[in-house]
Amino acid sequence: MSAIAHAGEHAHDDHGHHHKETFITKYIFSQDHKMISKQYLVTGLIMGIIGIAMSLLFRMQLAWPDHKFTIYEVLLGKFGTDGVMDPSIYLALVTIHGTIMVFFVLTAGLSGTFSNLLIPLQIGARDMASGFLNMISYWLFFLSSVIMVLSLFAEAGPASAGWTIYPPLSALPQAIGGSGTGMTLWLVSMAIFIASSLLGSLNYVVTVINLRTKGMSMTRMPLTIWAFFVTAIIGIVSFPVLLSAALLLIMDRSFGTSFYLSDIYIAGEVLHNQGGSPVLFEHLFWFLGHPEVYIVLLPALGITSEIIATNARKPIFGYRAMVASILAIAFLSTIVWGHHMFISGMNPFLGSVFTFTTLLIAIPSAVKAFNYITTLWKGNLQLNPAMLFSIGLVSTFITGGLTGIILGDSTLDINVHDTYFVVAHFHLVMGISALYGLFAGVYHWFPKMYGRMMNKNLGYVHFWVTAIGAYGVFFPMHFIGMAGLPRRYYTNSNFPYFDDLADTNVLITVFALITAAAQLVFLYNFIVSMFYGKKATQNPWKSNTLEWTTPVEHMHGNWPGDIPHVYRWPYDYSKTNENGEYVIAGQDWVSQITPLQDGEEEMHH
């Protein structure tokens, strides 16, 4: 009986299925953007666990350099003999931690999850422009993740040249242990990752341009979609440059060319390489590396715009200024890469040009920060976990951004370059801010993804411990950085000059361990809510955007029947008519699919 009732329930969406879906076509080789977004999210979270675990291992080494930890022996094998961390594996942990967090968690985990989930749903499309390419893009990402994790098991150790893999360490297989097989696997993994990223980005751009529903003009798109759209364009412009950098590096390593090598002596032997320059690699790497920061940040900022407007029950402040700032950030981010190279022997005049363009980025960034604060001002704030993480993002975006003004100025940067000051800056502004965006997005769209609600109280615990812990980790780093402590040293006990900073390093590590523990609360909440969470209603946050007009029960094609038409922009919260009453009686929100009434006009014109 129940089977018949069940079949009846789904009869209306049969036009989307011409064939019965098997487990494999539904969950593994799915071409449905909603399933692919879940695949990205789960893969990203697994990679995140690996990345955070590595950071805890090297933080323990920094805090207690002379202590023996059995866990080193268990996890690091021959690189942790007798519970002592081998200096070479320290560099490898730092390298793979950086690579995983920047590319596999924040780029793929954030963009892959939310661009896939939201672009079709928020613009009113049945699916992505190409479901097949979308599937391939995920599986390439999955393959590159597997190869990156496998590189940890290379006999001589994984890649150890830092996540920026500067030559000659990365170009000479004989330089250090991790320069061999581990480095080769890193390059193969990244090449596949870039292919995945490009396929995804092209799909997102085409979908946004071509598949918007009737009435969904560019100025009626939610800021989330603007952010994902522009992020995809930055990716298309800059990722191929990293691919060329990696290909030239492969040539240098395996085919005897000299793009990055010149006048090299290794173990007393003179190598034949002539005429190359490692600075060429820096230019190619940072031409992606700086836009990458915004590839990571913009989706988080877009998610924040949506969540803050929804939970402040107010229209977003300065919609057009927000769109303009996204476009300005995208443009400026591609002409500032040289600020990573102030001490590479760059011509001081060129340094001043890069200083100027770098400081210009502060303007659109400040526009975003002020507009968030103005949206919150006098709002009817709903402080759920998603909203708290969004407000947390605004906080770290400002505190992390302020130190960027120091690092963006060539004369000031030279003094703190390659110290913990830099680590503190970019972890706050890009690492923590983007992670907050990821968490905010998961709490907010979990009901859309899984049809259930996450536990709010566990969300509060997760937020407060993470927020206090993250500042506890990265705030003190500014001070040890200004005191001159260099990054990437596996111990500082050889330098009496740094003895006074030992306690600060212990403090940072304790905060890191606490913050990591809070992520277990999130994982528990995420996994348990997926199966046992409270059933979600269709529109739990009383939000205006189109994704909340689709049924809770997922179906291929998103909407049963026709795709709804759009009549207004997405931020009509607390909108009143001339008599001061809500446009829809007793309701402080007006969905995008509600036609405009007589005498009513759109607000952002």
C-alpha cells in the first residue's frame, strides 16, 4: 500500500525521469546540481579534517619542541621516530596543510558546494547548463583530492616547499626528501584540480548568463549569485596561469629545461642549468595566488549578504554599491600580485605601483564592510548560528583587512615579511573569514540540502568556541611576528632571542586545540541532523529568494510544473506601503515571485 502511495506522490515529477535512478546514478555519478553540491561539501569537509589535523601536529611541535609525543610515531611513522618530529616532515605538514585548506576546502568546498546548490535554484533554472560537465568537474576534484592525500605516503615524504612551492626546492627532485615523488604527485594533483575548477567555473558563468527565469534581470539577482558569477570569471582568468607555472615546473623537474633554474650548486656539484629565474615562477604563481584570495572570499561575502539581509529582516543596504564592489574587487585583485614579491629584488618603482593598486582594494572592501554594518543597524536581528557566523565574518574581514594595509605597503612589508605577522593576516582575512562563510552557508541552507534543521544550541556552542578560539590563535601571532619570529621554522629554541616568545606559542597552540575540538561539535551536529534533525518547512527562514519556493522533497528539475516568474528584487524585507502597513498583511517579507502591486516600485532603482 505504502509503495503505491509513494509512487502517487512522485507521479507529478516523472517528466524529469525517463529512467529509474539506481544508487549509482543518484548518489555517485549524479548530474543533479543539488547532489553534486552535497558531494563537494562532504569531500571538502573530509579534506578540512585532514588539513586541520596537520595544523595541530605542527602547532604541538612549535609549542613543545623538546617534548616527545607518541601521536607523532603513530601518525608520522618513520618521520616521528621515538615521538620526535623530523624537521623535514614539519615543512611537509605546513605545505600540505596550506594546499588543502586553500584549494580543496575553501575553493572547492565553498564555491563547489554553494555555486552548485544555489545558482540554478536562485536564478530559476532546472539545473546547470551542462549536468555532465558538472559531474566531471566534481570527479576531477575528487581524483585530485585522492592524489593529494596519497602524496602523504610517498617514501621520501610529501611536497615540502611550502604551499607556494617556490623553485629551486620544488624544481630539483634531489633538493630535499619531499622534492621527489611527493612533489610530482602534488603537481599532478593540482593540474587535475585546475581542470576541475575551470570546468566548474565555465558552467557557472554560462548558467548565470543564459538560464535565468523570466523577470530575473541581472539587477534582481541575489548578491550570492553575483559573487559566485564573478568568482567563476576570476577563476577562468587566473587558474590557467597557475597551470602554466606547474607545467613549466614539470618540464624543469623531468625534462632538463631551465625556466626557473640558473647557476645552481647542490652538494658541491655544479648543475648545467643556465638562464632561468625563480622570480618568473613567483610572477606566474601569484598571478593566480592573489585572485585566489578573492576566489575564496567573494563566495563567503555573497553568502553573508544573503544571510544578513534575511536575518536582519531588512533590505541589504546599497545593493548596487555591493555589486560594484564585487566587480571592482575582481578587477583589482588581478593587478596586485606583485605585493607578494616586495623582497624579490623588484624595482622600487614597480613596488610603489603594486602598493598603490593594493591599497585601492581597501575601498571596495570597506564599502562591503560598511554596507553590512548598515544593514545590521536597527534591524530586527534573528541571531541564529548562520547569522552569528555571518557577523563573525564581518568582524574577521575588518580585523584581518586592517593588517593588509601594512603588508600592502612595500616599505612596511619588508620589515614583517615572512614572519608570523603575515600568517596572522592572511589566516584571519581569508582563512577564518571564508570558513565562517562556509559554516554560515551550511547552517542556512542545510534545510534546503537535507530537508532537516540543524540543532541550534550546538550551533551556538560551535560559533562561540570557534570565534573566541580563532582570535586566540591568530591575534597573538601579530605580536610574535612584529617581534621578528620567522614562519616555517620547526623550532625556535636554537635562538635565545626568541625565548621570550615561547609562552605565546604555547598559548596559541592551546587555543588551536580548543578551536579544533569545537569543529567536532559541528561535525556531530551535521551528521546527526542529516538523519534525525527536525523536519524542515519549505521556507524556514521566511526568505524571499527562489530556492525557498521549491518543494522540500528534492526532485530533478527543482520545480514541479512551470518555473516561477520573478517580479521584484530579492531583498523586500519589512517593506511597507504608504499607510505604513506591510505589503502582505502580517508578513515582513515578500517573495520574489509576488507581483508588484499598484503604486509599488522596486527599492534599489
